[in-house]
Amino acid sequence: MAITTIATGMHGAIGSRRDTVHGGVVFVEYDGTVRRIDPQTGTTDVIGTGFTELEDIEISADGSTYFLSERGGSIYAVEAGAPFDLTGAKVLASGLGPVHQLAAVVDGSALYAIEYAAPGSLLRVDLSDASVSTVAGGFQQATGLVLDASQTRAFVSEQGAGGRIRSVPLSGGAPVVVASGLPAPFFLNWGDATNEKLVVAQRDPENALSVIHLNTSGPLVQQVTGLPFRPSSIVVDDSGAAPLGIVAADSEIATIDLTDALAAPIEVDMPKEAMFPGGYRRVPYRLSAGLTSDDVEFIVAEGPEAGMISPSRDALWDDDAPHVMLLARARTGTFTLVATHIATGDTLAKVEFEVTTEWADAHDGPPLAFVGESAPWVTGGAWGGGPAGVQNVNVMPATGTRRIGVILVDTADSRLPGTGTTTTDIQAAWANEVVASTADPDGILRSCSHYFQEVSDGRFDVSLTTGNVVGPVSLPGGWTDYFEWNDDRSFWGTKGNLFQAAGTAAQSMIDFDDVDTLVVITFSLTASLDPDTPDLFVWPIATGVNLSYISPGETTVKQKSIPVVSMPTDWTAVDGRRVHETLSHEIGHNLGLPDLYMNVTGFDPTIAARDVTNWDLMSNDGDLPHLSLGAKLMLGWMDPGLVRAYNFALAGGGVSDTLTLKASSNVGSAVVGTDLAGIEVRRADGWNYYFEYRQGQAADIADRLLPQDGSVIGTDVVSGIFEPPLARRMIVQVPMDVDGDGPVLREPADYEESDPSGPAEFSLEVLSRSGDTAQVRLSYGAGGKPDPSIRPWPGGDNWQSPDILVQNAKSDADSAWLNVPWAGHTNRVRATITNGGDFVANDVQVNFFVKNFAISGAPEVPIGSAIIDIPAGGSVPAEVNWTPPAASTTGNAHFCIVVRIPLYQDPGNPAIVELTELNNVAQSNYSRFISSDASPAVRGVTAVDVHNPYDRETRFWVVPSQTSEFFRTYVGHQWLKVGAGETRSVEVMYESLVGDPAYASTAGELRQRVYKVPNVVALVGLAENPHEKPHNAEVVGGATIQVVAARGSRFDWIKVDGADVYGRVVDKGTDQPVHGGRVLVTARVKGDKGKELYAAGTIGSNGEFHAHFRRLRKLPKLLRAENLGRDEKLKKVESLDPRLLRERPSRDAEPQSWVLEAEYLGTYGHGDCVSEEFGTTF
């Protein structure tokens, strides 16, 4: 705040006023002179003389009258234009005490004056008759006086009582102290038009001004020092670009820019856009009045149901541009963010924000911040079983009872009828479709529950939460607030906010703790919104969201990732399919099953002809078939003991078995070891043929409309997740064979192939069928083919391939850092390749790639290749070195490793081709972060990429889960649209709740437990196929982050002694030594980042460590501040593991300058930390 002297030579300048009518600023001098000054030029003119010991000057609101006060007890009035001396002055009052500052009433009816005495009085002079009355007394050496905008209250400064400002009701009542402890206060003035900022001059020895912010619950005082000697009054001129203070200070007049001084103590820049339940936003704020971010605390006035604050800070924090992390919760409405002064508890600022379930941005969904344990999204993933047994067993287990919550909703422009039975009829009909209690006209009960009990052989069922359809719930918005018209595919699709809107509106009617799948059914109208769109009818979709809710009768906010389905109430009337048929299909998606139909754009006609059609619910739900054998195995609905597995690569040829297959829909009485329900033929790891006998049962509701009842059906199943655009579905029919026998077989048909492993013949012949059984003969001759393969991720929340290993010096020192790429340093990436065939695979090329941390396919960058030989049935590692770019300053660098094996052909005989390339790719998408609970706690920041491989824009859903209730995970968008071929980045953050005051009774009390058990965060990407009407968002990828909670740590001191590095690591909050863990010291030649040495040491009980670089000559130690004079050697010395020392300088090499950096790798209870760089010479 620059202070500029604009005039000197004054004789005791005291009171001053801005003259808005005649211009400039007028002020009085104690010697009886009145002057006018132009603040811009400093030019002064004497306009009045002849008075004695003047203290103040005041101007009437219309500028017609000047009022003067003399210390001797007189008050004068001088009309504008009259002689400005005693001859032109009118005595309004005399014989008063030492009168100081004056304050005129705006309407011109009165003038107030304050006496400098102990005690002194606040006086009122009636300007109509010059009568004087006492308003209040008992002031202690009062000097300053102003009136508020309402003219009902005065503010008085007193030099007695330690220096204070009091508010005085003019109609009577006791004065109230608004500020105290102000040395030498003098005259007052308003700093703003709203009279919320009071400016007080402070005479010597302070020589300062203070701004008192009255708009806080406890007025906040900000002082500006360095004013000229003995400042008596400050006039505020706000007519320019910045508020200018004109200071009357004894012998001079000065100006000061008051922008910072008059700024609100805190200004909160709340964005205008509404928040979404469960969302978050960074709210910037600006501080003044000497406040820092550590002086301020934020709360949401309406409580944690409405909003919360995260106290953690991340890499985006800036002390000069602070922000508060505001978290919306489960309630909707308008709420208040309150900033309070921690030391006093005073309210500094209030700002409103809105939370609504309407979301205007159709392109980018809202952010999400969620707390609580949430089950991982069902993803399938790798195949189960081993080489000799049945594969695909229980990879997506679904047993027990799945609780279905159904909510009936309508919108503002498609309301349900208020009379009649329409609503109750809809509710009853839908309840019966989920769990039938009323039979169809043929006397058979048909529902989702009956279907799943039948197909799973009693292993799986569904129930209806609350026993009925909840609602009706009237959503506040119109149809287009929750649904959008798709011009390309001509249908109404569901917007992402529908499910939270329904959940919020219905949370008092249904407890979402008791819901595993949420189904929202929307009332349709036949009146379209405009001529270019059809009736208001929404196409079904199944996807996943994170739901924020409050259970009925409770106040605690809960959040959970939950599968959801959207359907129209009149689905059967419009489409023809029964609700239980389509809803069973949608629930199948919730269980992890993908779509199988291929009558859409994008599939080659040859593969599309192999659609399983009516042989599997996930291809055609209208005829309500069973699931095929491979799908039942995946869900755990078929006992693998009832399936005969053949792996000819291991067993060799010469097989000719006659087998009896029992109808796979009637295995309730089947005996393991005696009966068979199917055959698995291993083509390669993760690729199998399944043969089963399908015969509809008279008592069943499924498999009643099979294309050829009583047939053996062969399916081709490839396990794992397919990256779009898809070349095939997970389950298709086996192809037509050479003599035209297809996948559907009856005697005397036989299915023949001359391959899976070389020139040998494979055939499956149907010998006979009788009732629920079919007799088949399976034959296979000898042959040989290689099959190099690598396993994909296991599925669930684990997105790491078990065959990919990332190692580096950090993981060599501490295995907790295995599979976490170390940015900026050399990493060893290893892939274990297995030859599942019975023929050697020589010169197998293994290609390594890296891409950004992603939850869908994304652009890949090659990082190296390796050539290996693999014996039949053997496994051999391939390895490359890779140095990823260093982490940015605003976040952690995370990467996805991809390994690809090109289609293998024998180099000596190209006719020998591997069994399949469908098992030739895997990736590891994993990272680790330690969230320390130092003050403030640390929030990790990263991002995941979402890539759209389609030729059209489509929508992706980001579904998070976590394993611990003591952490918070953030996702930048719950859903987003991505353009054709575009890659977009989504913010992801994570933090421990240990240290968060809001969770002191849970995470805080269980701190040691939280430290002990890491949180596993899984992020799953779901994508909609833009070439079909979306009724399912299918899994396209995912990522895993392990988040560990710990205390913060730091290096206390480090010293270098030749090839030895010593140091101490302490708790960041207590400065007590950490116990355990390893320290890794990295050394690199100055200016050459490609050459690094590593040394590691173990932390002792006193927090100290010793790391030794082997075979380095002892040189004089480099003295640094960190050395702290500690020359003694530590008792425990640990040498470096030889693997950590990749390069060693020659004994004859010249000494070089090295840059060193130490990293504490963390341990139970304490997080990692990195030292500043330091130097030495080796």
C-alpha cells in the first residue's frame, strides 16, 4: 500500500471531509485555518480563517452548510458562499465540553457531536432551534463519531478504556463494544457505501489506520501502519478505479491506496452453477485483513446432510490463491457455506450454493466424491480354472438373492393421472413381473424371480425391496431434464442424472441399504414435445452410478456404487416383450454378462451369422431362453463336476469317448461323477468350445421357444473383456463345419474340425437323443501347435495382469512398491509368457507398450520388445527397461503397461501357426499412493484417460468402488461424452479420513486399523455402443489404485561422508522419529540424468539410517546445513542389495559431481517423503 505525501506545511491538520458538491477535500487545522485540497494535484487553498483550536469539519448532505467544532466547546455553521470566518459563521452551540468529531443527519434535521472528556457525552444539536440534548454519556475520552446508513446508530471511538469503538443506539439503549484494544484511536469514517467497513485513524505512537469489518459476526480489525506522524482523519474517495484514502496528519496531507485494506476479510468466489448430490467443487477465496488460510475454517450451516468440507490439500493447492473443497451431499436445496475465524469463532463470510438433481450439461456429467465401502463392479476378466480343468468357473459369481428396488417416476410434463387406477395398475403389474404372485391366464407364474431360480438351479433369486413398486415419485424437472433425443438413432435416451433424481426423491420411501439393483420406470406420454420427435417413450438402459442417499428415519448420508436400469412403464405395450423378459436381460448385465446379439452395425457378416440368438438370454430375451453353458459356469450356476473338460494340447490324441449328456436345463437331480451336462473343449487358454444338450422342460418358463428343441448346441466362448469396437461377442455359435453341419446338432450330424492343434481331426457326433438325454461321441487325433499366451487381469477390483511385473530400485528396496512404475527412473518391465500348446515356440516376439492410466482403450506408445523361446507347456519371462517421464508438479504420474504378442508363426515352418491370438494381450493398470494425515492431510491427485475408439460420439460411465469406509475417492465426471477417436482425461483423487474432524469418532478412533488395511480403489469404464439403441453400457476397462493411510513424515537431517549417506526421518507433526521402513538414496551425475546409482538403508529405532554406495572411493564429506555436526557413525549399517547398483564408476575414474536425493519409502503408520536434492563428489 503505497503512501504518498501530496501537501506539507500544515499546522495541525485534524478533521476532514470529502466535498462532493464543491469538489476536493476540506480539512481544518488546529490553528483555526480551513483549507481545500485537490487530492490529484496536491493543490491547497485557504477557504476559512479566524477560528480557534479547530477539531473537525462536517458538510450537510446537500453541500449548503459547513459545520465546525472547536476544542473550547463551540460548534459553528457556515453557509456556502458566506464569509468563511467568525463574521460569516453562526454559533450553533457553545459552552460544551471539548467537542471533537461531528456527524450531520442526512435529512438536515440535526447534528451530532462527541465530547473528549472522561466522562464525555454524545450530543444532539437540533438544527431547527439549535437546542442541545444528551443522547448518551459515560464515554472515556471519545474522539471519533459517525452515523450508520439508517441514521439510527452512531459509532464512537474512545481513547480511554484501552482504546475502543462502541456502537450507540440513537433512540436509547446501552452502547455495545464492537472493537477493543485499539491504541490511540481518533476520527472515524466509512470505507464503503454500505457502511460495513469502518476506518479509524490511530495517532502516535501507532501512526496507522485500522479498518473494522462490521459485516462479520465479530468485527475483524485490519491495521495499516506506516502513515505520516499523528494521522487524525482519513477521507475515503471511491470515485476512481481504486478507493483512495486522504490522510490528514498534523503537518502533511497524504494519500494511500485502500484497495487491500478495504477488501472483505474473505471473499468467496462461489460458482453460479448448481452442484449435484455427491459432487464436489473447489471454491476459490481471497483473504485480506492479515488473514491466512490457516486462520479460517469453513462449514456448511445446514449440516453434513447438505454439505461438508474436506480439510485435505493436494498438489493444486496454492497459498496465494487458496480454495476450499466443498462436498455436496444427499439433500437438495439452497445451502450456506460459512467462513469462520478460528481464533475467535466469528463469522467472516456467508455464501449460498445450490444442490439439485437436474444437470444441464449434456456433455459432461457431474463430479463425484464418495465415502464408504462399495462393492466392485462385476467385470468378468480372466478365465478361471487351470490347464487341466474346466475354465470360466465362477469368474462372475452370482448367488443368493439380489434385492431389486423399483421406483415409479413421472416428470413435470408427463405426470401420472391424478385419478383412476392407472398408477396402482402400473405398480401391481410391475411388481408381478419382478416376483409374480398372480399367474398368467395359462396358470403359470412368470417373473424375473421364477426365471432366475429356474436357470440357476436354485442358486440365485431376486426379491422386490419393500414388496412393491415405490412411488409414484414426481421429479421436479421436465422430460428433457432427464431424457435426451438422439437424432442419429431416433430414440429417447436416459440422461445420467435420472437415477440420482429418482433416488433423492424416493429416499424417504425406500432404504437403499436394501437395494442391490435400482430400476427406475418412467411414465410415458403419447404427446410429443415437438413435431420432430416421437412420443415420450424412453428406451431401456442398464449401467452403473454412485448413489448418495439418506435412509428413512436416519440423518447420516450414505453413498454406494449400484447397478441401475431405466425402463418405460409401458414397455410391453410399445415393444411387445414382457417386462420380466427384458428386465431379466438387464439384470444379467448387472451380473456382468455382456450383450451377445450381433444384428447391429459393426460386425462382419461371417461372425454375425454365428449369433447365439434364441439359445441365450443375452442375445434374445423375447423368447426367454436359458443362459448358455459358458455363461452359467461364469456365474457359478453350473457345477463344473458336471462338465467334461478336454485339453488335447496336454492329453495328446487318440481320444474317442462316447458320452451321455443330460439336458442342461434339467440338472437338479444330476450326480457329479455319473451325469454330464456339457463338454468343454479347450482351444487355447481363455478360448473354449462348449457343447450342451438343450431340451425345454414342461414345468419351466424358459427354453420353451428354442429354435430346435432337443438339440446339441455348440458355442465358442472367449473369456475376458473385449475392447471396442468389437470384432465378435464373448459367446457365439461354433462355425459351420466343412460338410455343412452347424452348431445345432441332431443325429446323424457331426461337427468336425481339422484344427485346434495341427492337422488332427476333431469331431463331435450326435448318436441318439431320448427325452432329456443325448448320446454323443467325441473324437480327437494327435497333432501339435504352439500357443504363446499371457493372462489378462483377474477381474473384480484387480486390474493387474498376474503375468506382468514392474520392478525398479524402489520395489527392490521395499516390495510394497512392486508394479508401481517409478517416474523419472529406470524400471524393469517383465512379462511371463506361457506356451499352452504342445509344440515348442521359438523366437516369440513380445512387444511392450505404455499408455496413460486409462479405463478404456487409449493410444499406446512402444517402450521395447524382447525375443524369447518357450518350450511346450513352459513359461519364460521377457523383459525390457523403461524410464517413464517424471511426475508433474500438480499430480502423480501413473501409467498402464500393455504387453502384446503378435500372431505367432514358427520361423522354420510358417505353416505352423499358434492356436489363437485371442490370448495374446494383457495389461496392468495399477498404482499406489500414501495419504498422510498431517495437518493438513494430503489428497492424492491423478487422472484416468477415457478413449473412444468408435467413429461416432458416445457416452462413457465412470463407476468407482473402494474397499474401506475410511477413505474418500473423487471422480471428475460420473459420465461424459467422448468424440469419435477422442481421448479425454478425468480427474481422480483420493484421501484418508484420518485427521478429518468430521470423522473423528470413526476413522480417527480407529486410526491404527486404518493404517493397517489399505483401501483398494477400482475404477471401471462402461461404454455405450453408438451404433445401437443403448440398453447396456458394457465394461471396456478399468484401473486399480491402492491408497494407504499414514502419518506424514519428513527428513530431519541428511549428511554425506564419501560413499556413505546418513540421515534421520521424523514424524511431520510431532518431530518424533519414525520406526522402521527403508530409505533409498539416488545419485546421478550432475547434468546426466541417464546415469544413476542407488543405495538403501533401514530406519533404526531412533529414526536414523545409513545407506552405503559400494566401491566408491572415500572423499571428504560435503558440508551442508543438514549435517548438523553429526560425525558419529550409526551402529547399524546396511549395504545395498547388489541389484540396486546398476552402474559403478571405475576406481581410476576422475571424481565427478553427483546430485543425490533420498526417499523414505514409508512403513506401517508413516507415509513416504522425499528430501531436497543435495550434492557430493564420487
